[in-house]
Amino acid sequence: MIELILNGLPVKAEEGWTVLETANFYGLEIPTLCHHEGLTEFGGCRLCLVEIGEPPKSNLVTSCTYPAEAGLVVRTDTNRVWAARRMMIELMLSVAPGSKVLQDLASKFGVTKVRFTPRNEECILCGLCVRICAEQMDAKAIGFQQRGHKRKISTPFDMRSEECRLCGACMYVCPVCQLRCQGPNAETALCNGCLTMDPTCLEHYDDLQCWMYDAGRCGTCVREKKS
Amino acid sequence: MDTDKTRIQSLIDKHQGLKKNLVAILLDIQESFNYLPPESLRQVAKALGMPLIDVLGVATFYRAFSLRPRGKHMCLVCLGTACHVRGAQKILEEIERKLDVPAGENTKDGQFTLETAACLGCCAIGPVVVVDGAYQGHATIRKVAPILDKYRKPKASGKRPKAAAKTATRKGGRAARKK
């Protein structure tokens, strides 16, 4: 057993665990988009950043790739960590504003503006689809191509791959394939519909229009009334 | 087609058909064909026993490789910071005008491929234009035309000896060689 300090508390981790696994074991929620159980770690989304070490010399590291070490001091929710996460969410939202997962994260972390031009590429290059295709489906039909700002995930020559069995695992793990709910402000890059916990229906109706509560905060009813 | 296949196979065999030599094999194919034909990538992937997408990942990652046929001469303009502040953008525009082709494309006659680079590491002699591996330092807009002509002229006059002036230079060239 490895003993380390997590948010000021002494905790124990098993040999070979990462900081993320340790935190999850103790019930601490660390947001991540590129981590998936059963796949190799990638460290690409930078959302699982945690602060290690004592403040003057502390470092931000990705908890999904950082192994638990004896005597490690980890803090999962500091100002610095949240600022970095907010920045990452903002950057990723500008690339894929249509993603429900990203919009929910933005609301959760209080990201209220996107200062970058929306690119609507709908891919944050987390590499989950590439890894599930290669490691779990043993197909290796898709992969990264090009580099820098041209980097993209595609099949060879952008054609239907012979290796692809259309299993759909890539879409299953994709964090941005799930489209965001089409609420009243669907035109902007940022939805923030879940930022306030008041149901949107009550601004337009006297009664709550659906009894799905959390799921019903989609604003569909309002949109239908407007049109 | 078959000859192409045997040619590629010999290049793969030259590197013992080892995965670690993938870049070397692709470099040889690039040099031999002046680009990486899609079929060659399939063949390499099969011979090395690795997924095609991984071969393509390498082939699209490095600027040394091209999936489209390249022109006879490679014209590379450095747009790095040092070259940029000395007007590399204007030199690139001039070359684009002279060759009548946007950056990253081949000229219509297949003579030139125009590419840009982020930095070539020889900032002291910037702005730099590289044609067929020959570094032309301290490039200016005025120097662009002579540099390009040096590579263009023999081909152009050899193909269509229309203009009298061109044939004259050709004759002059022959005479000089005889001497």
C-alpha cells in the first residue's frame, strides 16, 4: 500500500494506481473526458488536472497518468486547478459547442463565456474512439492523422475502412457525439441552461410543464410555444 | 503496376521489413516515386504487419512525406519568426505570383511544388528560400525570379524552343560546354 495525502487527508492507494483512481476510490469526483476504464491512459483532455506538491513549488499534472507515489501531496480542487479546468472547458467548447457533455461541464464549473471563435468541428481529439477501436474492438480502423491545427481523427484516406465492422464503439465512447439539448438559446456557443437550477418552463408557463425535473430542463416546451 | 510493387518490395526488403524502419522505408518510397502512392502504403502496412492507419498516421505527420505527387523542384519558403519580420510573407506572395500557385500546391506544368516551413533553423541568413535543398539566404523579392529561373530554364527551353532568345542561350550553353 502506498500512503499519500489527498486534499489534506492521509489515504492509501494500491500499487499501480494512478492519482485519479485513488481519488475515485475515495469518492472524489475529478472531471475527465479522455479517461475510460479498460483503455490505456491518454492524458489529452487536461480536465483531470490536480495540484501536487506544496504551494510555492506545486505543479499541475494530469491525475489520470500520474502514478500514486508514497508521500505525494495532492489537492484536487484549488483555485489554480479550477482556473485551468475552466480554461480547458472554454477551449474545448469553442471547438465542439454542440456537445452536451461539454455544455454540462461548463455549467458545472461556471464557465459563462467563450472568448474564442466557435469552430464547430465537433471533435476534441480525446482519442477515446481511436483507443477503443484498437484495444477493445481490435479493429484499428481509425487513427490520428496530420498534426498541429490540422490534426484529425479519420479512417485511412478518409474512405470507408476495410477493418471497420460498424460496431459503433467509437460513437459509444465519444464525449461530444451526444448533442446538447436544443434549448431556447441554442444559437450561441454556450448554452448555460443548467447554470441556474430554476426550471426554464416557469418563465413562460404558470405550471411546470414536465415532471422530469432535471431531465426536463431542456427548454423544449418553451421552444415549441415560441414557434 | 507490378513493377511498382516489386520496386516497393525491394525497398522494404532493403530495410529488413522491420517495423522500426517504417520512416526509412517511407522516405525511400518518397524519393523513388516523388510521393507516397496509396497502394504503396497498403503494401508497406501489409509487409510490416501493422495497421494501415498507423502507417498513414506517420505518413501524414511528417512534412517530408507527400500523399500527392510533387513537382520536379521543391520550393520551400521559411515563414519563421526571424524570416517573418524580414518580410518572408512578401517573398512568398511574390513566388506565388511568379509560379501562379498557392502555397502547398504544385504548378500546372508540374515543375515546382511550393511549400512553407515554420522555421528552418538558419535565422541568421533569413529570409530563406530553399529550392531542391539549396539554401538561398537573404532572399528579397528581386532575387526570387532569378532563383526560380535557374531551375526552370533548362526544362522550359528543352521542351518548347519557341523564343529566339531562349535558343540562343541554349546554343551558348552548348558552346560553353564544348569549350
